[in-house]
Amino acid sequence: MFSFFGQITAHPQCLNLLKAILLLLLTHSISARAQSGGKFDPAGTGGQHTIQGRVYLPAQPQDGVIIKVKIDSTNSTGLSVVADADGAFTFRNLEAGPYYLTIDAGEYFEVFKDTINIDREISRSPRILTVPIYLRLKPNSPLNSGTVDASLAGVPKPALELYNKARELARAGDSKAAVHELKGAISLYSQFALAYSEMGAQYLKLGELEQALEALRSAVKLAPEAFSPRLNYGIALLNKKEFSQAETELRRALKKNDSSPTAHMYLGMSLISLRKLDEAEKELQRAVTLGGDQMGLAHYYLGGVYWGRRDYRRAADELETYLRLAPQAPDAERVRNTIKELRSK
């Protein structure tokens, strides 16, 4: 019998929803940067190039911030993403030519605008352009009081330099080298919670789950009120299929920053595995509302929720949205076949 989640190992109740969803979690790699650094990106403009970067804030509002990043070109009506919890963003599949970058982090910060050019004359092979963005506070911002990011307060400069180097290595895709630099930063400053958090995220990308959990436990212990370590810890627990604990940690993360589409998406995924489908649907829809086109994976899981309810039309609609946002996804052909089956019911 056809199954939305692919072939299921023979079992007397092989269509049992929970087992199907657990298989889904087994067959899809979960990363700490799925909303921007992963493979589920907007369709781009039909090229082979990448623009990526990280937005640095001079201060952090207590209620968090949503950083909206948009690029426009003469050949497109514009692409937009929401930067992740660490300010990282990525646009893939871009043609050569000029792109007009706009970054809006809300009422406290100046809107940033710049032009990035992918040179047509030297762009025959794929290129990756990395741009660091430093936002400025508005003159009348209540944050404009000399306050710096509390998570970096007291970090010695040499440790901070190693941490920043690790972040750049991570953005370039070299997680192993990033971990090496982060270990150096921690050796210089053993209370460096953000370094532990970033190390955990990089270990997740390397598939070293136990090391990731160990690093993230240290991060959460050192900075129990910080958002990013709690989010990454919840994602690591989800990878380990400790779904109840993952739900607890992700809810704690959302208490720190309810505007994070990533946290809502991963909470929704945890709730699916706990068979709390009504709650999962709400969290995934919230992720889509906050994250827009960057939340392709949330549409995928919404398709699974509706399929489990036998609401085949809505399941097909969500999967079609997923394919529109991630046309080059490795499972694209299987999902297309799934949609045909769902439409025929």
C-alpha cells in the first residue's frame, strides 16, 4: 500500500501514524540551522551562485528580534528570508548580476542597504559570496545606551577572536575546523556559553550527537536564560529521539524568544512524534507565519499532519508548497509521486 513517508518496514500495523512519523525523523537529517543554513532554501533566480552572511547587532532587545533579509535584482521580484537565531542567512541558486540587499531588524535598528555584484565575466563556476553585516542602532533607540550583547560580556578578547573565526569557518561549511577553534576559545575562557552552544551546533552538523549533547548541556548550564543554547539543545534532543525532553527544552526556548520560526518548527516536529497533532499543527503554522518562504520544511511536516488525518487535499497543498520552496530537495521526486497519489484519493 502507498505510504506518504516512503517504504515502511513490514509490521502488522505498518500504517500506524506514530511509526510512520518516527521513520520520517529517521530519514531526514535535522540540523540546528535548518531555517537558513540548510538545504531548504528559496528557489533563487535559476543560477548556481550563493550569497550568505551574518547580521551582527550592537545590542539585543530582551524580547528578541526578527531579522528580515531581502535581495532584489533586475531579473526577479525579490527573495526574502528570516535570519536564524545567530543572524545567519543564505540565498542559493542565484544568477550572476547585481543584487540589492535590504536588512530590516525592526524598530530599534537602522535599515541596512547595499549592492552585491556577482560578476558575469568571472562567474562561470559556482561562487559563494560571504558578507558580514553590522547594523546600527537608531539615534532614538532605547537600546542606545552603550549596552552590548550580554552573552559576550566579560569574554577575553583572544577567546572572542577564536569564536568569531570559528563562526566564519562554520559559515564556510568547515565544521571540523570550527570545532577546533571553539575548543581553543573555551580553553581560554571556560565560562564561554556561546562557544559551547556553537560547538554543539557544529557537532550536530558532523553527526556526532553525543558530543553535541555534552557541549549543549554545558551551554545551558552556563547560560540558562539564553535563547540560542536552549534552542540548539532542544534540536539535539530531537535528533536523539528524546521527544518529551525536546518538547520541554523548545518550550523553554520559546519563552525567551517566541518570535523564532525555527523554534516553533522544531517544537512542531517534536509534538508530531508525541502524537499531539493539534498542537503540532499550530506550532508549524506559527513557524510559517513568522518565517515565510524560509520555512519550507514546516510545510513538509504540515503535509504529514494532514495526511495522518486523511485530509488528503490539504496534505497535497502543503507538499506542493514545500516543493515550490525547495525544488532541488533530494526527496523531490518521491514527494511529487506522493502528491499524485494524494490528489487521486
